[in-house]
Amino acid sequence: QVQFVESGGGLVQPGGSLTLSCVTSGFTFSSYAINWYRQTPQKERELVAAIASFGDNTIYADSVKGRFTISRDNAKNTAYLQMNSLKPEDSGVYYCGVERVGRGQGTQVTVSS
């Protein structure tokens, strides 16, 4: 059974940091690129960051470049999203996923003073 379980979200003040984790099981993690998405009521799902199967290539949305860092640990079947200098517009439900494999339920991030 394929599973994606995100954690690490919460309430943080503008300028703060959070690290999200995505623990996976049920598929060969090291064979797939991993994506982090963001969803808000006002916007369509946005691809925030992605990392290639062995971590040798990453991409970021323009809105998070220089502030977010995606990484992975293939030995732990886990992906991470380090988020720094958070802004209110970063608020949303963040979830990880793999195309044509599945995605998690997400973790809420709220950036507010």
C-alpha cells in the first residue's frame, strides 16, 4: 500500500522557518522524483519544489527560490522541505507526491503574526 505522510506544519510568524517531512512507503522511493505542492482556497495547486530520484537535480517555483530547500534521504524513504524567511503568502496545505504513484493528505502551514 502506497503511503505518503507529511508532518512539520504549523503556525509561524513572518520571517520564521519550518521544516516539512514526507515519510513514504509502499513503492521504490529511490526510483522516483518527489514533488512538494501547495494548495490554498484562492489558488490552484502549485508545484513548490521537486527533486530528482538521487537528489542531483532540483527545481523551485519562482516564489520560493532562495528561501526553500528540498532534499531527500533515500535510505529513510523520506523527503524534506526546509522553508525559511516565510511570508504570509506561503500559507497553505503542503503535500508531497509522486506523479502516477500518489500523494499525501498534507500538512497545514500558516504564516501570520
